Amino acid sequence: MPWNGHREITLQVNKADGNFSSAFCVLFRLNALRKFTGKKEYRTGEVPGENMTDPITWIANWLETILEGIGLPVGIMVLILTVLGVLIVVIFVLAIDIFLVWMERKVVARFQDRLGPNRVGPYGLIQPIADVIKLIIKEDTTPKGADVLIYNIAPVIALASVLIIWAVIPFTPTLVGAEVNIGVLFIVAFGGIGTLAIIMAGWSSNNKYALLGAFRTVAQVISYEIPMVIALLIPVIFAGTMSIQGIVNSQELWNIVIAPVAAAILLVSSIAEIGRTPFDLLEAESEIVAGFHIEYSGMKFGLFYAGELLHALTIGALFSTLFLGGWRGPFVEQIPVLGIFYLFGKAFLVYFLIMWIRYSLPRIRIDHMLNFNWKFLTPLALIALMVTAILDKLLTDFSNITYAVIMLVVNLVLIWAVIMVLRIYASGERKKVGELKPTANADAVLSTFGKDVSSAQETSGAST
Amino acid sequence: MSFEQVVFILVAAGTLGAALLVVTTRNLIHAALWLIAALFGVAILFVFLNAGFFGVVQIVIYIGAIAILMIFAIMLTRQISSEKSARFNKNWLWAFFISIIFFAGIAYILSLWPEFGTTKPILSAEIDPVKQLGVALVSPQAYLLAFELASVLLLAALIGAVIIAWEQR
Amino acid sequence: MGAEVRKTMIPISWFLIFAAALFSIGLFGVLSRKNAILILMGIELMLNAVNINLIAFWRYRDSLDISGQAFAVMVFAVAAAEVAVGLAIFISVYRRRGTISADEIDLLKW
Amino acid sequence: MNIETIVWLIPLPPLIAFFLIILITNRRKRASHIIAISAAVISWFLSMLVYWFASRVDHLGEHPIVSSIPWIPTGDGWLFIGVQIDPLSAVTLFFVAWTVLMIFIYSVGYHNFGQPKGDQDRPGLPPHGATVSDVQGHKHLVPSIEPLYSRFFAFIGLFAFGMYFLVVSNNLLTLFIGWEIMGFCSYILIGFWYAKLTARAAMIKAFLTTRVGDVFMLLGIAYLYSETGTLYYRDILYNPEVLQELGTTPSGFLGFSVAGLIGLLIFIGAVGKSAQWPLHVWLPDAMEGPTPVSAMIHAATMVSAGVYLTLRIFPLLAAGMEHGHPTQTMNIIAFIGTFTAIFAATIAIAQKDIKRVLAYSTISQLGFMFAAIGIGAYIAAVFHLVMHAFFKALLFLGSGSVIHGMEHGVYHTGDHIDPQDMFNMGGLRKRMPVTFITFLIGGLALAGFPLVTAGFWSKDEIFADAFGHNHWLVFITLALAALLTAYYTMRQITLTFLGESRTDAAKHASESIWTMTLPLIMLAVFAVALGWAGIPEDFPLFGNIIPNYVHEFAGETLLEESKPVNFNFIPLVTSIFVSLGGLGIGWLVYRSIKSGAVDPAKKALGTIFVVLENKYYFDELYDFLFVKPAYWVAENFSYKWMDRKVIDGAIHWVASTSLVIGTFLRNFFDVPVVNGFGDWVGESTKKLGTVFRSIQTGRIQQYMILALVTVAVFTALLYYLLIIGR
């Protein structure tokens, strides 16, 4: 086995990708054990990916040995492998995306007590393919006075900004795209790019509804990024690193157990981030016909659509990575490839939750949306962050179990307090709504009713 | 010419081109988008300098916030592409010459610098720049005060922006 | 580090020259554009050039001395603050005077 | 969270409560008392924790719980402040925590929480009751809630802070701070009903009188600091060299040693605070305050602080005391204590007001303690201090409950009689049983009823010590005082509870609510049970049942273990005799008083009784000696002569002359020179401005270009000159 030589090469590869990793995170490299920065130490000799427990790594090593066999320089080899990896993952994810279309439609149908697609193929499984074909053969219109370049780039960016995030999500203990030590920040960054795409689309289509949609997007996404970032910081505090793989490795106990508040905040703000109901103000059909992609048709619209669905799944994967232990699950240490299934299982769970919310809740008003963020979510997130940070420092020299228990208890207290505050606020609101409306001449009005004030107030009180 | 150098030259050239377009295009939105391109290029250059953290922060702050805010402001001030007014003010030639002079001066002075051609020292594997930076920013011996001042500055800017842009009605 | 390695690596001069060029371009934008927002963009370019220099010096000199990065962080903060306030000012100016062209905002002249 | 931190934390909650109530919840009565009581509970819990911990350290006296921090930089080094728990402070903490908590709870009921607002209640006056109409619609008067309810809790919170602070502090300076905080709180709380003239007078009287003592105390502390350079207990009181040094060097004042003089000065402070003769006059008047205040400040805690302080500096007093002969200072203390004991006791037998009797009995009991200190009976003093705190608090609270019941009756009947006058009461045992039982227990404890009550053991210990060290005078006087004590206690109980009701109000008095009776019961338990902790070993029958806990524990505070005097029957018999005798006489004399009858003792004693009734005319004496002259001086000297003639005259002269000078300067300097110059500058600037303003186009970019061109040119110039030029 040429492992010794291989080691040196791979070390150089690391030096090289030390430079490249976060720049071309788009490039998805299949390098397994070198980038594995977990707590688990591999004894030399026993290398995962030798056997079929970790096929992808195995293939990667095999390819490397071959390429090096032909005598390619390291840089080129890395490039080839990288591009290869990127292609594989992108195709894989997009395939899932197509399946998502079918799933979404089925689930919404069930929620609305319909059957959903059931004509093309068994259970309508082929339906999305048909949709894609339809989208492709549709006429591709470009509105007059549109800014052609931007108009055409926007959908691509929209989809790419979602795909990029998959670069840092670890699939198995040994398989992660770009093991950047600032993965969390990375995710936030490319969320911003997504916003950019929407703005470009909205502005360039030269349509006031589209522009309105873009405005709303900016208002919403930028404001909801804040609680999201703060909530993301909490797992970072637990793990002590911003690298996603590190966060997953640190979760012997799932983070959601010790930080439910942060999890909830992350979920809500991500739903707002992807602009799904109840936060779908950026494409509110009843208000601004379809928002930013009103002018798009054919595959360009398809890209937006796919991007949105995929973004939801991405959020699911992200959430399960940060709070549900990512690839963790039974036997995953022995058979790393299982991690993929665990990860996607959890991701689909969260995705279903998001759909559930989407199809159960109505859309909220825009001012409510902003108030909810600035007056409730952000302060709550800040409080949670402070509490977690302080506790984390206080509990350093406690055993893990005490740590977890105290964290959980504090979180529950926080939740309770929040509920109390909300109840007080809500009762105040109800009073405000339900109080006796001022009338021109109360006595006259009441006398016409032929009641005295007290009974009138009683009735008004009863009416509320 | 190594792979690295080629990439660098491409990125740098792209960035400078984008920057030039920023200051020359008539269409404001295009200028903003070119600005984003330039900023992205700068981010990549940060990565070349093993400062991946700064690369990503650049994307978060500049592209994710600043550039989008600018686009937002452009849309609010309705200076959409249709304005055919002059893009430069009348003393733009002066500005051009001054910029050239500055560039030339800086380049000349730099070229006199003995270590002008130094290449990167090896970044030893065990030091983690991000960790170092974090420690330095919050350690009283280092930049704690500056850090806090920056946060106060941001708070002040936040409030100030709200107050200034407030619509009195 | 042999000669051929030197050849394959990027000297600091590239970064510095690049930064100088970026700075000058930004300067030109600041000095010459009419629209205030574009002036702001020019300023952003200049700040970016400064950051490139800071990081480059950090990387090429003593990478244990973190001050370069720290200053870069400060520059980020200042840039963010400046944009926030600047844009707010422009918007309110636009509300009052209907323009944000830099040389029509000259109430302060004699 | 080690024990030192907990000790630091003990005083804090009441202070926080004070600020919370004053700043935030002062409009919300419920929130206020919840905050205050929870603060008291926290402090109580911490104190118990500390006490439990301290009682498990063996030889706590040698190595107490100490922690200190630098506070004020002095010339060389720091002035440290800190906390210290040694046996003395531990036991003090114990009773302080209990009484404070109990009284906090009691106050809720005492101030009629939950009752309606009064009809014509005004802040600063006691509530007058509110008329409510029940379902049948006929109105009747019920007690109304105190208008300044929140404020009261804030104040007692502050007071509790002061007391805890004093107890846990480990040096005389912080002790003095706590001392003064308590003084201030006592001032504002005596005058809590500030709209009553008597209350106002009483508060001022109390403040000024204690001030006299405090000044001397401050002198003593300063003297001590100048002599030793430190105010630490550990540094001064617990290393023999310093004590020896202080004890032997003469101070050159009436042959006192330095230690003696310092001790005397500080003791005078204690005299003021503990209302010993001759500074006793303020305490009876202090009864103008609400009863919880009387119970907490003027029976349990603050006046005990004086004794605590004197016990604290006991090594200083005892310094230079060779084989059992008390020092000069101790003799003085013994004299004052003994005299006060008998003196106050005699006054007490002639008072009608239920609270005043207790006030004088407090003075007298404190006298007992001082006497004990004076004769070197350290442990007896500690013991009696603790016991007295409990049963006197109990008695005061009981009297408060009685007054409350009486007020209830007064509201019911509506005839205006003084609800505090014992001659208006009688037969209350049927109306308010709980109060009666607890009050009886407290009274018996005060009277030292043999074997069961706490008071008996503590007093017995004092007697034993006085007898054992052959202080005959002290022994006999104290015995007499104890007799009187028992007498007036029984008189009080009989007049209040036994016999027939002498007024309708008393007939309609009603038992107080649980918030008031619960503390009574708790304290009653202590008033009985706690005494058993101090039974001397060699006491017949009982001696060996319970170890003499107090002696072992509190005794450790001192450097040399003080031997308990061996048992002797004379003091025992004496104390039994005096207590039972006094009780008996009291009952015989007062068992059948008809309503409106004069005090039978008055018939017996005649003029003496009148003298006693008027407290030996001490108030009048002080009024003649100090107050009137002070007024005279203030009026004639300070105001008429100094203020009006001298100061005002000077000021007027200065004013007129400066006016003249001012006019001169204005006319001949300001207008021509200064203004002229100023105008000239302004004008010329304007001219210049008109010339140069054309540059200012208002175009920011032009300015920038201008600036940059200048920069470029100058840089090039400098570069040429500096680099190429050479």
C-alpha cells in the first residue's frame, strides 16, 4: 500500500487547500480523513474508507492514487477531484430537489385534504419530471425595459447561493465538503448573496410589483438575519468552534436539548429567511402578484422555484446539523456512510415541520412581521445568547450532565418567562381592542339604549 | 507562473476592472453590482492571504449588508438608470490626474522599499489566526478598548441613522 | 526556499500595488462622481484597499503579531457605521431637496 | 461560594430591598412587603447557614471566619474593611436574624395590610380607621391600612442592613458606620408618624442624645487608631502584646490607662445607644414610633448593639486587669449599669403606658448586662443579651398586639380612650388568648421565673458572677432591681390581662391576625427554650441534662478562657426569691383594680410615686440644663449678634464697595477699551470675510481636490528637499 507517499502528497494538498478552502468553497473536495477534525483519533494503519463502510472516501483515495499514478502535479489533481466532487454533490442535491417538488405537492395536498399529483407514474412520482420538461419547453420571456444581464443572472445566483451552503455541511464523520474553520459565518454570508439575487431579480424585471417584492425582501431578510446570526452563535459557544464539523462532533447530546430557545429562534428566523408562510410577504400573491419573480417564466422561474424548495431543505439540513446532531446516530462511528442517511432523515423531518407551519398559518402583516422581529425575536435572541454565554463560563468546571441539566432548566425558565410576557401583552392588546369605543355623547347613547353606564360596560366587556 | 499566481492575477484584474466600472458606469444599480463584484474579488484576495475569516466577513458585511443597503438607498432615492445627466462633475479631470499622481507616488515610494519583493513566510500549522484575533480583540492587554469603542460607534451609528432618516409627520 | 519556489509564490508587492490601484480608483470615484451614493462607494473601495494592505502586512511580516487583523476589524466597523449614517443622511437630504447630487448640495456656500 | 462570601452577602438583601422599595415599588404595598420580607428571609437563611457553619468550627475563637478587602489607601498601606464571625458575632447574628425576620412579618399585620384605606388618614399620622358598610348596609369603623406602608418597610429594611453590617464587620470603623446607619434609621422611624408633634420631638431627642454618645465613641475610635494604627478586632483585641501595651501605658487622664480611656470613650457611645443613665431619656419617648420599631430597634437589636460593642471591646476594658480586680473603667461601667438597672426599674413601676413600662424595663435590663460586663461576667452578659433580645422583642410585639386589639375595641365602641393606657385594659386574656399566653411567657422570662424561663438562667448567671466575685454592692442592687422587675412585670400582666375589663373597648378587644400572632409564638418558644442552653454544669438536678452550650461557645471569644464561678446557693435562692416575691407582690397589689381607680402604689408611696411617675424629672432637668441655654445662645448670640451684626454687616460692606469699583471699571475701562477692541476685531473679520468668501463654493469635492492637490505638492516638495536634495 503506498500510504507513506500518499501521506506526503496529501499534506501538500492540505497546504494548498489551506489557501483555497474558503475561497473556492464552491469547489467541493472529497478528501476524507485529512480534513477530519473530530475528537475521534484514527490509529495509523486503520484508515476509514479502506473498506466499504465508507465508500466515497474509498473511491476518493482510489482516484487519488490513480491520478498520482499517472503522474499529475498535485494542483491539477486537486482541481480535478474538486470539480468532480462539486459535480457529484450538486447533481445529488438537485436530484433530491426534483423529488422535493413532488413531496411538497403531495404534502400540501394532504394538508388541504386533496389527493395531489397522482396521474403521471405511481403516486404521481414522475410528475416533477413532467413539470421540468414543461418548464424547459416553455417560452422564455424577457420583459421590455428589463436589464437583460442582471435579469438573466439573478436566477442562477439564487440557486447557486443555496447550493454553496451544502459545501460546508458535513455528511458523515469523514465526508465534508470544505472543512472551513468558520463554517457558520460562511452560511450567513451566502444567505446574504441569496438576498442579493432576489433584489437583482426584482429590480431588473422593471416591474413595480417585482420592485416591491424586492423591497420587502430586503426589509425582511436583513432584519431576520440578526436573530438568526445570534442564534447561530449559541451552538458555536457550546462547541467552541465555528467549524460545522466541529459543532457536530461536539454534540454528544443534541444541542436542541440544551438550547431549545436558540433552536426555536433559528427555525423561525430561517423560515423568514426563505420567505415561506407566514413570512411569505416577498411573494404575497394577494398583494404583489408574485413578488420578485413575477416576470420570470420557463426555466428561469424554475430555478427560483427549485432554489426556494432547496433552500427549505438546506435550512432543514442546517438545523439538524447545528441542533439535531447532524450525521450522528447509532453505529455511525463504525460505518460512516450511515451518516448521510441520518442527516437527510433529520433534514426531511425539519423540512416537514416547515411545510406544516407553512400550510397551517396565515400570512402576517408586514408591520407585524417587523415588530415581531425587532421587538420580540431579536431581544429574546440577545437574552438567550447572554444567558448561555454567562452560564457557559460559570459552569466550566461542572460535569457534562450537570451542565446540560442546568442549561435545560435555564432555557425552560426563559421559555416560561417569554410565555408570561406574551400573555400579559396579549391581554393588554385584547383590552385595547375590546374597550368601549368613545362615542359623541355617552349618556345620550346609553339613554337611548335605556341602560345605565355600568351595565353598558358589562355588555361591552361581555362582547369582547 | 504557478497556479496560485495565475488565479491571483485573474482575480486582481477582475477586481480592478470591476472597481473601474463602479466609478464610471452611469447606471447606479450597475455600479452597485460592480461594487459587489469588486468586493467579492477583495474577499478572494483575503483568502489568498490565509485570512479566510476576513474573506467571509467581507462577504457578510460588505456584500450582505453594505452593498444591499446601498442598492436599497439607490432605489429609495429613485435615481434609476433612466437619468441621463452627466455622470461626472466638471472638475473630473483634476480628479483623474490626482488619482494618477497618487497611484504613481505610492507605487514609486513602495518600490524603494527593500522588502518589496518578499514572499510569504510559512504560516505555522498550529497557530490559528482566527483564535488569535478573537483573543486579541477581547484581551485587556490588546484591543479590548478599541473593540468596545467600535461597538459603541456602531450603536451610535445605528441610533443616528434611525434618527436622521426618521420621517417627521 | 529555493529560487523556483520564490518564482511560484506571490510577493507582497503584488498586493501593495493592487491596493494602491484600488485606492486610487476609489479616490477618483470620490472626487469625480456627482451622485453622493457613488461617492460613498468610492470611499468603500478606498477602505477595502486599506484593509488589503493591513492584512497583507500582517501575513507577510510577523503573523504572530495580530495587530494588522485587529485594525482591519476596526476598519470594517467604521465602514459599516459610516455607510449606515451616510445613507441615512442622503435619504433625508433627498426627502428635503429632491436630489443627492453632490454639487447641488451646496447650501454652505457664501 | 465559600462561607466568607456568604458572610459578606448577609447584610446585602435588606439594602437592596430598601432601594427597590424606595425607587420602584413605593406605590405598591403588597410588592413592597413581599420584597422586604423575602430580603429578610434571605438574610435570615444566610445567617443561619453561617451560624450553623460557625458552630461546627471548633475553637472558633482562635480562628474565626475572616475575610477582608482593602478599602481606603492610607498614607502607608491600606485601610482594610471586612467581615468576621467569631462566637460573639455568631450568637448576635442568631438572635438578630430571628428577631428581624419575626418583626418584619409582624409589621404586615401591625400596619393592617389588606384593610381598606382610611377615611381621613393622612401620611404622617397613624391610621384612624375606615368606615365600611357591610351587607346589611350599616356602617362601622375598622382599622385602616397605614398610608406610608411601603416607606415603613423600606426604612426597616435599611435598618436591618445597618444591624447586620454592624454585626458581621470585623473592625470598629465599619461597625461605627453600621452604628450610625442604625441611629439614622431609629431617628426616621421614631418620627415615622411625623405629623405628630410628640413623635417629632421624640425623634429629635433620640437623635441628639445618641449623638452625644457617638461623638465620644468616635473620639475613642480615633484615639485607638492613633495609638495602634489599626481598627481590626484581631489586631487589637486578640493579641496580648498590644493589650498589654495599651493596658500599661498611662493616658495622663485621671490615671486611666490608654486602654481604659479608649474603653471609657467607646463605652460612652454604648451608653448613648443603649440608653443608660444619664443618656437614657430618649428611649421612653422613642415609644412614639410604631410598635414593631420599638420592638426591633429599641428592644432587640439597636440598643443591644451598645452591649454588643462593649462586649466586643471587653479585652480592651479588661486590659491591665490583674488577677480579677476590675479596672477603673470596668468599675465605672459596673456602677452605671447597676445604677441604671435599679433606677429604670423604679421608674418602670409607676408608668401607665404599656409600652413605656417595657421601655424602662429595657433600660433596666441593659443595665443588668452592663453591670455584668463591669464585674467581668462576660458570658453572663452575652447570655442575658441574647435572652433579653428574644423575650423583650416578644413583650413589645405582645404589647403591640394588645394595643391593636384595644384599638379594635375603640373603633368598635367609638369612645375616645388611650388604647395604650394599661388602666383602660384588663381581662384581655379572654379576648386575646394567644397574645395573653405569649405575653405571659415573655413576662415570666423577664421576671426570671425559676427554672423554666430563659430570663431566670441568664439573670441567675449574672447574680452568680456578682456573688462569686464578691461584688456585694452590685449583687444587692441588682437583686433589688430584679425584685422590682418582677413586680412591675406582674403589675403589667395583671393590669392588662387579668381581672375584669375596665372599659368597653377592652370588652370588645379582639385577637390579632396570624401575621402578628405567629411571630409571638415563635419568639415565645425561644424565650423559654433558649435559656436551657446556658444552665451551669454544677447546677443541682438540671446541670447535666444539657451542656452549658453558651459558656463553651461564647466563652471562646476571649483570649483566656474565663472560668465559670462554682455554684453557690445564695444567688440561686436570691434570684428565685426576688422573682417569685416580685411577681407575688405585683399580683396582690393589682389583682383587683376597678375602672377609674388610682394606682394603689400611689397611695402607698405618695410623693415618691409622683417623682417616679415623672421619671425623676430628668427631662425637665435636661431641658433646664441644656435645651434652654442652647435656645438662648442660638437666639441672642448666634442670631442677633453674630449673624445679623457681624456677618451681614461685613457682607453689606463688601457689596457696596464692590459696586463702586464695578461702576468705575465699567465706565473707564470696559466700554472704551475692551468693547472698542472687540468691535474692531469683529469689523475687520467681516471685511476679510467679504474678501475671501468667494473661495467657498459649497462643493465638497472641490474642497477635497484642493486639499489633495496641496497635499501632493507639499509631499513632492518635502520629498525633494529631504531625500533627493541631499
